[in-house]
Amino acid sequence: MNKLTILPDALIRFRHAASQYARTTKSHASGLLALKEDIAALRKRGVSYRAISELLTQCGIKASDTCVINFCHRTLKERRRKPSAARRAMPDANFNPTRKTAPNAATKAAFPATPATTVGALPVPNESTPVKIRGPHIAKVELLPPGEQYD
């Protein structure tokens, strides 16, 4: 592999620039530290991050809703919510993975047997009554006799 060679004068210039480097922008979240208790009280009352951001902006404090979210998660130690897809994928806490057992014979005997007369009691559809079929509804296609065209 090729070794990266750094010229000595470039190394000196970089070290000098690094020692003189001053961060020009401050994090907005650090400016919210003075308002920590007030923001915490608003969050305990259920105020949204966006509403807190808008309230801060109205008062002249520039902070986006993302900034407020990050501040609350880092400084107030609020727990982050899992994405909705991950919540749906989690198994139900009340779900019992064991198989259901077969019902015992005593429970079956408690129910009266159905009379034999009800077996044939279902109405038999005839040609005049429409048949209701569950499932997708598909158009009924009627074929034209050979030689005819649809206008």
C-alpha cells in the first residue's frame, strides 16, 4: 500500500491552525440550559416539542423543534419512542405461545345436541332469488353469438 506522506511544513501549518481554531457557532441546545426547568415543566404538562419551539421563537429565542427534541432527550433524559413499525413488530405481552388444549368431554356434554330436523332447514336457492357469494365481485361476461359485434 502507498504510505501517505505529509510534508513537514504542512504538518506545522495544520497544527498551528488547529491550535488557533475557535468554534464560531454555539449549539442552540446549550442556550436552552437556562430554561431547563421551564421546558421540563412544559413537557410534564404534555406540551409538544413543536409548541415549545414556537413559544421560544415568539419570545425571541431561536430554537427549532428538532433542537428542543434533542435537548429534552439529552438533558432532561426523556426516553426516545421506538418507531411505529418496531412497536407493531414487538410481540404482545399477553400473548401465550403455548398451544390450546383440546376441550374436555365434560364441556362438550353440557351443550345439547342439535336436532336432526335443522340439518335440511337451510333455504335452497332457486333461479329467481339471487345467490349471494362472498369474495371479490367479478363482472358477468356474456359471450355474443358468432358473427355479432357489440356497438
